[in-house]
Amino acid sequence: MTAIEPAPVMLPGQDLATIDRAVGDAVLRPATPLWWWGGFTIAVAFTGLFILAVEYLFIAGVGIWGIDIPVAWGFAIANYVWWIGIASGGTIISALFYLTQSEWRSAVNRIAESMTLFAAAAAAIMPILHLGRPSFFYWLFPIPNTMGLWPQFKSPLLWDFFAILAYVTASVLFWFLGLLPDLAMVRDRATTRGSRVFYGIAAMGWTGSHRQWRLHKSAYGLLAALMAPLVISVHSIVGLDFSGGLLPGWHSTQFSPFFVFGAVLSGFATVLLLVIPLRRLYRLEAFITQRHLDLLVTFLLLCSLLLAYSYFIDALLPFYGDDKFERATQLHRFTGDWAWSYWGAWSLNVVAPQILWVRALRRDWLICLIAFGVVVGMWLERIMLVASSLYEDFLPSSWGHYVPTLWDWLILFGSAGMAAAGFFLFLRYLPVLAAYELKEILPPPSRHGESQG
Amino acid sequence: MSGLAAEFAAEAALVEAAGRLRQAGLRRIEAYTPYPVEALDDFLPRPRAILPVLVFAAGILGLAGGFLLQWYGAAVSYPLDIGGRPPASWPAFIPIAFEIAVLGAVTAGFIGFFALAGLPAPYQPIALLPGFERASQDRFFLVVDEADPRFAAADVASILGGFPCRVVPWRP
Amino acid sequence: MTEFGRRHLMQLVAASAALAGLSGCGPSETPEKMTPRVDQAPGETAGEASYVATAVVQEGFATGAILQHRMARPVKLEGNPDHPASLGAADAPMQGTVLDLYDPGRSAAVLSGGQIADWNRLALALAEKRRQWSKDGGTGLRILTGSISSPSLAAQLAALSQQYPAARWHSWEPLSRDNVAAGARLAFGKPVDALPQFDKADIVLGIESDAISAAPGHLAFARAFGARRRAAETGSGKMSRVYAIEATPTLLGAAADHRFALKPAEIELALRAIAAAVDAGPAEWRGSERPGWVDAVARDLAAHHGAALVHAGPEQSPAIHALACAINAALGAPLRHIEPVAADAPGLAELAAEMHDGKVETLLILGVNPAYDAPADLGFVEALKRVALSIELATHVDETAQLATFHVPALHMFEDWSDARAFDGTATILQPQIRPLVPGHSAPAMLALLAGTQDFSARDLVQDTWRQRVSGDFAAAWSGWLRKGVVDNTAAADAAVTLRRDFATALPKPAQTASALTVLLRPDPFLRDGAQANNGWLQELPRPFTRLTWDNAALIAPATAGRLGIASEELVDIARGGGKKVRLAAMVLPGQAEGVVTLSLGYGRRAIGAVGEGVGSDAGVLRVSTAPWQADDATLHATGQTYPLATTQQHQTMDGRDIVRTFSVDDLPKAAAAPERASLYPPYPKGDNAWGMAISLGSCIGCGACTAACQAENNIPVVGREQVMRGRAMHWIRVDRYWSDDVANPGARFQPVPCMHCEDAPCEVVCPVDATVHDTDGLNVMVYNRCVGTRFCANNCPYKVRRFNFFGYSGRDPRPAMSWNPDVTVRDRGVMEKCTYCIQRIRETKIAADRDNRPITDGEAKTACQQACPTEAIVFGDLNDAESAVRKRKASPLDYALLEELNTRPRTTYAAHVRNPNPEIKEG
């Protein structure tokens, strides 16, 4: 990223007060903008569809989906991997770049973390919906049952269960810790009694004393240092869910890094997709500058290349080795029922983003388009990995097909609506930028309120 | 605590004032700022950093506990023949042990922070200081505790008088 | 979903109706005082099974069976080892009879004009008639039955014809073997049954033969046939060589070393050529343009005088049967000739003619359904309208029931006393297995009603019939017969036959039909003539070659399909020269002769019950009495529409993978294919037993009996067509069918695939909740109650033998609760299931052995599939026991593990398929 000649992380003419106005008033203004209502309504509508689909799922059973034998896994698993991947992007931005002390992170980490939160929530639901008997999901907890039987600790699925548990919990704590001082700021700016009480409780009595700041910095640093390896491990374990099996196309040693690359790629894409419209809608151009977009795009391109490497290795190894099953599966991916998902992943995740190397082309709309393409492409990759290894494996007699039903699609789009609804609530009621971090990176002369007293 | 409070509009003045007070031998000073001001570290009392120790301990505990849990459940309490694998196949226990360790450390860090910072606190007397609501926005406050052995209202006032700030006696 | 919901509802309605009848009036007119049991009845222990011998009667012939009773109700049928037609095996239709017994769709009330009628109305009407018959000797009284081998029923009919000399008895068997008899008449001048003795046959030539698939005694034939096919594998004697000439695939053809797919017209010419070559016919029969293999086959037959035989299927023309008789005579073939077992009677054509002429006033139809399966040209439905009083006895309210004046619910063959004879004449007494579930009547009871017999009892009838046949203590003999399931020394004696001198000249000239398209009408492998069409097990059992369920299809050779531009699942209209047409989906089937389309009978039932109604299309409308099996003047029109077929196998070849290994008998491997592979894991200590299974691919004929038996034993639910199409069939043991890569004339390879019970099972490692684990006997056990349904185990099973309850299939299955096997958990929605090696049977023997403080003896624990298998292809036992049959099988160099490179260490292994080709012949 040294290649990029540095645009400013923050436009000049800002001081403590302007930051507070930009961040705080967006939360406290009485009038809710029309675009918010529009977006929120759509999101809630899809959430309704999601609830409907889940209700019917619980009543009728997973048979309403397209899954069968041999393809016993379907959308639920693909959606899960997809969502958790998107989530990881936020954690990488807020945790990894905190450790590298990258100033630019301060303007986007709150948005990224919040996105992580709702994406992780959507992800966490999927494995439970996926179960044949969802009401017994708690049997995965490490508690012996009445017969003294424990869960099976050698199963990648159990590893995954613990990974999600740790990841979702840690994400919430990390997010709230970072939010605390800004909640206090909003509390102190609040005018109506309701908001004073609400944010007063939320801020938990934060005063901004030096002692608190020191503890906060140390705690935040520690959590960041823990979140970074955690998110990597979560994705490696998701990769093991597949490579732990012996199926051709799954049983691969490179899946863990492969999955991490893909996850971060989709994460950055989603952040771009959110940040670009938000800086317009919230007039945040001063804080989220071209510099941020350039950086995010650069990382998008980096991940895209890393993923290309994984795709390439994945496609190459079967023909390098002599496992006829691996080869057959790879050929099925090239030409079989689900070839469209395979080539879709290549073109959307690897080929299309490359045009962003041309800086002149980095128009907002084009970046959004590419980013959206990546988000779609990553889902295609997930469903491709799930379905194409299953429907034609070892014994030709057992080869089958996989045809998703309406209910599969409702679960997918419904979960997106649910995550979006959550994110809209965050936009309306919580500070979308980390105000105190922005104040910290203000150039020293402008670190003052508007009127010198 | 109670004593003298000074409200600054800019960080630089605050830091300088804190330095002068420190020179004057005052120890019991607290600053309230809208964002962390690292320059104050040299002049304000520095609590011992026990949070990292706490987090590390929790992590190690989680790791050990995670291994123990799995080993006990799979090899001692209810051993079963799972796919011909040995009951205590430790490599398979690594991921869960790691996740538990991280979860433990993160939770410890979070709870530890709130405990040490004395949060949540429904009532913060300092909040009654007039204009204090801007401490979280664009004002900087210094409070000198009269309980400080070297505290003398006049001296402190005169020191602070040398800076662009509003000095008010502070009684909760 | 929706279609599921609808069917489910209808089934529930049917079920409640049946149960209402069940709880309502008992079978006997005199109400009996019921006493609730306080102490256990002698000889019965709760939870322990008792076994009662009887027989299953199919197309008139008996096959011995033993019914396993639990708490005084039959739950599982096994073959009777002491019965010559079973030898312990049981085919799929036999297994299905248990489900028929409990079928909620059974008729439970006397009907008249579709309305429930009072039995007395019928009784009075007949009393009226009896008065008249006693005057006019039964003029206008006709009785129509199926093919009958029952001595007591025959005796009853004889007595009846004494009482009413003018009355007539006709018999109608939709799957008749008349051509066999006609062929015998042509050859020997009299009808005889010829029983092939495959144990003595080095060379077998099958002419679309049903000897091991459907012929009376096919289970016994298959046993001997399989033993000779396994000879090279077990090193016991000489392996037989099998040739097949056929227009449409048969199981014997699939097992053949050389199979020649010919058009029907060509078959007779080829057979004449062979006959000439073995001096069974004039030299001019050899023909000029015969294919090269004909002489080679003939030479091989001739070279094995006394050890070579020809067998032709019942659908072949009398001429072909006559030729077969002649060739067998010339070869001194190992056959037994016996007097026909089934009683002879005038057929349906004569009856229909009389009905049209209005000569029939009263018609009693016993257990046949001519309104559905009578040849179209007889116009039976119209004729029936001209009969004043028609009474039908049937288990279901079927097509005939809707036309007859009265419909009387029939008792199931397990609900009343009767007797029947096997293919070799051996008689069996059929004992009632359960108090009738519906207030029905039996055929003898109906005949007794005609005769006016007072307080008739079927038991007395059977006893009286047999009392005359034994000298000495009848009671002792009787109980002996019942216990054994066989009446001693009743096998038919050999009948002397000599070939007619004028045989060659008397033989009708071969028909010179050069039609582009020949339609063959063949019985469905499992539904047969459709009488069992309301049986979900049989409907959902994949057909051996097509792997098709819940439908019949127009089977057509790839070449012909290409010529006509037809693809699988395309709807076609097939008509016989301007006659009625039948519409059904085409299915391209390798092994069909060019220009030949095969349709299965037994489908398109218009009335029988919620399960069977409207399944498939009724190909019977193409039948005419003169040519019931074949339509040469058939036309086929593609409609352009498509109709999805519910097949359980999507891919038909092995793609060059090492799945079914095949060796020629001349170069068998000397040592085991692969030595035990190394493993990272230390071995677990073996328990008292180490259960394992060996499956001989060489002797598996693909009949599907194992799948049916497994479904019956293990409470495997029926899921329905729509679910099968979505890849959710639940069978625990499937029989994979691969076509060998020879496109021109592909051979079929059958491979039964149950759970392999891998020692290093991939499924167990990925289960997060210990729902599938190993037990100390090395079984891969499935703990239903612990399963949360992640389905990772199914993904990770390289053999894909795991089945998942995507819906609550068991709850939707229409069978009544009392019919499930109480020894096996009925699985709930959302749990995984799979083959357990019939663990309930293993435990039963284990408990018995522990009680007697002895080890389990070899063969004591049999899996359901093993027990039903007619060819003994499946052997199960304890690998710790060095003397066990399974250990011996696995010691063979032919033994191999499926996908052994994965090193899952399966407990189920296969013996490679062995072929014995004729070096002189390249093709086939």
C-alpha cells in the first residue's frame, strides 16, 4: 500500500466539536431520514419472510429443502460459511489494523465491527436450522447427558461449534468495549430525557477519567490481540468442517488458509459496500476519504489474488496427484451440474476485481458493483464447495443431483434481511464512527473545542 | 474526591498544567478528557497494570481446562471406539482447547476492565461539576484532590491561573 | 409436499375405515366370549418370537413360508427351509404378503352397487338360486377362479359339479403358463411340467427364461443355479456356463456368460438352428444366414450330453417350448417331468363367449379381477353387464368389485385354513396366522354357500380332504405336517414322456412378421399381475434392471430410441393396430433387443386402494386372448411431453472404477488382491464376536429379495414416488446395477450394498454427539435417540449407505401400528439410519446363548437379507470363529473390500464376479 501516494486520512478543518456534531447528532437528531425508513422497511419485510421460512422448517422438517442423499448438506451450510466469512472482514479491520496502529482504521472500524456482529449472528443461526432435530442443538455443549455421555470431541463440527461460540461472544464484547466512550459522548450531548436515560445506562457511568482511559486502552489492545488470531482460527476450523471429511474435493490440506482468504475478501467487499453509500448519506466525506477507499480496495485486490492462488492450487493438485476420484470431482466442477457456481466464483472473486488496479476506474459505483459481485461470488464459491463434492463422489451408483427449493432461497435472502435490519438499527441509534479515536488522530493544533475560553 | 477543578479548551494547555502541578509536587490529580491523552501518563498517578496478567492467566486456564475437559470426557468418563481412533487423540483436542482459551481470555479482559475501572457506576459525583458534560466532547478537566498532603488552594489556583482555563472549587 | 399430504390423508381415511371394520364385527357368525389374559399363555413369552409354518400362494403355486409371530401377530415372513420351493429363501412378493395382510386399504364390507350391503341379502339371493339349481342342475351357474393347485378346493369344486352337473368352472390366470403346456403337447402329446435341475447342468441355455426369477419353484432353481455359479469361488466342483437368448433382459440373462439380444421372431429361428445342430430337428432348420455363435452354442450343448439344458420363459410361443423340449430330449437334459400341478379348466374366453350369449345367470368370481386384466378382445366388462347375479370375492374393492352385483371381502391367505401344492407337487397346509382383521370370507366358504353346506368350516374341509390320503394316526400326521409346513410324500411322481415322431412336421411354421416395432407385455418383477399393487414395499422396490419405482415405463433399446428420436422420460402413446392405446414414459434400457419395446403389466390400477391406484399405466389394454404377451403390429407415437421417472440410480456404469471386480474362470487370482493395509491407529481389542459379512457377486442374481426382506425386518418406511425422485429412498441395502462398458450388448453387474461396518468408520469421526459409534463386536451402531441430524456422517460415508428421515416418514406410512416389528425402533423425523447387521437378531441369539451358557454357533444369527437370499450370495457370521462360513468365504482370493484404497477396513467384503465365457464366442 506504499504504492498509493497518501491522500489525507481526514480532510482539514475538523476539530473536536465538528467530529461530535458529525457523529453524535446523527444519532440524536429527532427526524429519521427517508432512506433509512425505506431500507429498514425492506429489511424488515425480508426478516418476516425469514421467520416464515423458519416456522415452516420447524413444522415440516428439513425435507422442505432440496437436500437429499448424496447431497445431505445444502444452503444452510453454504450460508453459514458465507456469513461467518463476511463477519471476519470486520474483525480483521478493527483488530488486525488496530495492532498495526493504522490510523485510517478509526474511521471505518465501527461500521465494520457492527457489520461483523449482525453477520456473525446470521451465521450462528444457520447450523441450528440445518439440524434434523434443531431443538437438540444444545447436545453439542460439553455437558454429559443423563447417561453420562459427552459430545464427540474429535468431530470438526464440534470444533466449529466452539469456534462460533467463542467468536460471536468475543465479537460482541470487543464491539461494546470500543463503543463505550462514544456512548458517553452521546449521553452527554443528549437533550431529551429518553435518550439521556437510554445512553446513560448504556454508557455505564463512563467519565473519561485518565485512569479509565488507560485501562480502556490496555483492555482494547488485549482484546484486539486476541481477536486477530481468533478470527483466523475460526475460519481455519470452518475449513476443517470440510477437509475433515474424506470426500474428493473436500479432503484438502489447504482448505484452512483458503477459507481465510475467501472470508477476508468477502469481509472487505461488504465493508466497501456499506462504507461508500454511508459516507454520502451521513456526509462523512471528511472522515471517510478516498484514502480509505483506496486502502480497502487494495486489500480487496490482495485477498482476491490470494484466493486466486487457492483456486489455482485446488484445481491443479488433482491433476498433479493420481487420485482418480479427486480428478473426477474436479472435472465435475469444471463441467458438471454446478459448473456455473465454479466459474461464477472465478469470474466474480478473481477476474472482475482486477480492473480496480486501474486507479482511474475506482469510481464509487464501480467499486460498489465489484464489491457486490464479490459478495455474490463468495456465496457461489461456498455452495459450489458444498454441493459439487457431494453429488458425485465415489460410487457412481449413488450419484445424484441437488435442486434447491423455494425454502432454501427464502432462508438465504431472509437471513440477509435480518442482518440488514439489525445494521439499520445500529445506524440509527449508535454512533457510526469511533469519535474518540478520530479525535485522537486529529493533528495536535486542532485538538480543541470550537471556542477558546 | 473534592478540591479544585480546572476546565481547559485544548489538550496542550491541559498537559502543560498537569506538568506544572506535578512539578509542584502534587500527586493526587485526575484528568477527564474526551479521548485518551497519553502525554498525561508522565504526570498523573499510574496504577499497576494487572489486566494483562489477568488475561494471560485466564487464557492459560482456558487452554488447560479445555484439554482436560476433552481428555476427561473422551478418554476417562465415557471412552468409546470412534472410527478406530484412540480415545485420547490429543491432536484432535487442540482446536477446542484453543477456542476455550481465547474465549476465557477475552471474557477476563472485558470483565477485568469493568471491575478495575469501577464500572458500571450508576452515580459519578464528578458528573455534577458544572459543564462537565463536555468532558466527553471537547473540554478537558483537571481535578486536584485537597486530600493531597501538598495541597494548598492558593498555590494550586495560582499555578492554574497561568493557563487558559476556568478554575472552580469542587465539592460533590 | 402437497401430493404427500393428499396421499397421507387418503391413507388415514382408508386406515380408519379398515380399523373400524376390525373393531366391529368379528369373522364368525357366533359371537365368542373374550377373556382378558392375566397369566401368559403356555408356550408364549412376552417379547419372544414364535414361528408358525404356512405357505404363500402365488399364481396357484405354493411356496413354503414361516411366519415370525410377536405377541400373537405375524410380523415377518421367512422361507421354510423344509419346503422344496423355498429352501429357506423368500422373494419380494412373498415378503410383501405380510404388508398385504395389514393393508388398511383391504375391503371390509359386503358391497352392492357401491353401497355397503347386508350379508343376508346375498345369502337370501343365493338361497333363492339354490332352490332353482336343485331343479335345473345349476344351469347358468359359472364359477371363475385363478389357477388352482389346492386339493381341497379341487375336491370341493368336484363335489359341486356333482351337485350341479350343468354348472361350469372356469379358471383365468392373467400370467398363465398355457404356452408351456401347449409346447409340451406339441412335443410330447400331453401337458407336463418340466423341472430343470441346475445342480446337474454344466451348460444352461435360457430363452427369456424366468427359471430363477418368477417360475414356480424359482427360489429352489436359483439356489442350485447360484451354487454352480459360485463353484469356482468356493472350489466346489465345476462352474456352469450360461447362455441366454432373449428380447428383453431377464435375471438369468444378466447372469449369463453369453447373452444374445434377438427380436422375438429371430429367437425361434435361432432355436430351430440349434435344434438341428443337436439332431433334435431336420437339417433344413439350420438356416443359411444364422449368426456365427449359434453353432458354437449348439456344439457346447451337444458336448455336454446329459448335463446341458434349455429353459424357456412362459411368454415364449408354444413352438419355442416344443423346440426346447426336443432339444432337452436330444441332450438328455437334467430335467424332471411331472404331471401338471395346477388343475386344468376351461379358460376365460369360453366364459366370456357364454356371458355375451346370455347363457350365464350367476357368476361367482373367486379372487381374480378380470375387469382389470381380461384381454381387451373378450369384452369382459360388457359381458359382465349381461349376468343377472355376479358375486366377486376379493381382498380389495377392485375394478371387478365395482361392476359385480355383490362384492364380498376376502380373507387373506394367512387368515383361514386351506392347502396348496408347490411346483413339484408337494402339498402344504396353510394355517391361519391371525384372527381375521376384516369380516371377510374365503373361497371355500363361498363355494360352500353355493352348495348350501350348513355350518361350514374350512378346517374340516381341509382335514377331510387329507384324511382320505393317510392310513393310520391322522392326528399325529396332521400336526406333523403343520409343524413342518409340508405334507409328507406328496411330491409328484415322474411322468414318462417321449418325443412325438411327427414333432418336427407338426410344428407350426415360424411366423414371418417383419414389423418395425414389437411390443412385449411382461409381468412386473414384483407386482406381477398387479394383485399386490396396493403394497408400498413392492411399489418402492427398485426394479432389477431399470432401478425404477412407482411406475412402469416403455423399455426401449438405445439404438431403437435413437432411430425413433425418443429420450428417457418422454411420454409415448403405444397402440396395437388401431386398438386402445396406453400412454407412459419411455425409458432407454441397454440389453433390449433392437425394435422391441417392453411394457410391464400390473400397473394403472383404477381401483385397489390409496397406495396403488393410478400408479403407472395399464399395459394390459394391449393384450388380446390370442397373443397376450406380444403385439407385433404395434405403433408408437412420441407426445413430446415428458414425465419424470422415480429411479434410485442416476448413473449406470462404473466409469472405469474398481467397484465390481470381474475375473474369467480361466485366470482367477491365486492370492488375495491386497494385503491388510497399515493404519496409524492401534487396533482395538476384539470383543467376544467380530461380526462380518461376505457377499458373492458371482452368485447374486439381482432379484431384490434382500432389500424387501430388510425393509420388512427393519421397519423401513415407504417414502413415496415424489420423495424417491428427490433421492430420499430409505432402503438399507440397495442392489446397485452397473452396465458393463460394452455398449453393443452390455452385461449387467449386480452389487448389493449394505452398511460396510468399517472398522475405521469415517462416519463416526465426524459425528459431534456420539450418535454413531463402534460397539465391542465391531458393529458400527447408530444411536437414533442421540442423533441431532447434522448429516455429516452421510456425506462422509464413501459407500453412501446412510439414509436420513428428511420428513417423518414412519408417521406417514399408512401401515397400522400393529404391523411394525416391535424389535426394531421406528425412526423419527430428523434422525439418520442405516443397516445394523440386524442387531436385534444378533442380540436375540446372544441372549439365548448366554442363557444356555454357550457360545453363539455359526449361522445362528442370520441377517434378514442373508436369510431371504435365494442364491446364498450373502453370508454373515463371526470373524473370530475360524470355522465360520463367513471366514471361509473371506479366505477366498476373490475376496476384496470395496474402495479398499480408502482403508476404512470394511467388515463387509465382496467375492469378485466370475464369468465362464466360451472361448469360441467373441460377441455377447
